[in-house]
Amino acid sequence: MSIRKKAATTVGALALAFAGVLGTAGQSFAGANGQQLVFADVRGDTYSVYLVGTNQNGQRADICFNTPGRTTYVGGWWWKGTVSYIGWAGANCVGASRGSFSATIPTYQTDTDWYTIHN
């Protein structure tokens, strides 16, 4: 086998191996026991949200996060069961309340690890 043919075979094998790794990179281990949240600011007047609920380990969790746009992904936090949340007119969960809400977050979804909540 020529050097050129060996190099082409090696490059092809490496490309297949790399593609296999990329194909599995999107999998998440926590997705079967909780969901990450997406906040959809339907009214367009909420600049932060305070969440209180249960995380993937069954422990109480709470966080205040800013919502700079109409859709905010809150990654790195996994929720399940009932989650209560309050929208705020200002950043960092200050200002006038924009209402309190709750949602029931499933532990598992077949097509995504993100669950949308809204005001």
C-alpha cells in the first residue's frame, strides 16, 4: 500500500471516529430526572424571575435570573415537580412584581431536556 493510500485511510478512520464522538455530544445524563427551564416573557415586561422548586436530587432549590430578552434559557439548573416563580420589573429580582406563577415540570421528556415556562 502506498504512503498516500495509507494516509487517506488513516484520515478517513479518524474522521469517522471524530464524527461518532460529535454524534453523542448532545446527550445529557440528568435529562431523565428533571428538565432545564426556558422562560418565555410573553408580555415583554419581565426583566428577572425568581424560581423556587425541587432539583433533580429532590432538594429545594432557588435562583434569581435576569431575562434580558423575550426568551431566556436557564441552563445548569435541573428542575422537577412543582416550581413556583415570580416575575419582576427590574433586573436581579427587584422592582414591582409582574405576578406569581407555578408549573409542573416533568422528570422526563422524549424530545428535549428543556421545559418552557411563561408569564
